[in-house]
Amino acid sequence: RRDEDVPGIFPGWLRQRIEAVIWTLKNQLGLERHAARTQEGLWARTCQRILALNAAIWHNWLIGAPVKRSLVAYDH
């Protein structure tokens, strides 16, 4: 970010990518409210949601959707 004095050990583009992935996991996939009771359950829910997002992105590419990372069409 521009308001930070020291750029840190990561280049700016890498930090933006990491923040985008974390934002997607927390917000779009709902992992902030995962409701898992065990660490294994958390891993299972995390992997399940990442695979579902990848399947949705792949499907959006196949059908030529304008927004590839959107899950709105699949939210029932």
C-alpha cells in the first residue's frame, strides 16, 4: 500500500495477490465462519470450498461468462 513507509520483504504485487487470496477465502468462500469442530474438519471444508471455486471458475471460462471468479450464479 502507498501509505506504508517500508515496503517489507515481499514485492508489492506479491502482497496484493496474497491479500486477494485471503480475502476470497474469508469472504467469498465463507471460511471466517467455517463451523468446523476439528482441524481435520477445517481442512476438509477448506479444500471442498477451494475445489468448488475452481470448478466454478472453470465453468465460467467454458461458458464465456464476463466475470470468471463470481459465484453469484451458483448461490442458491
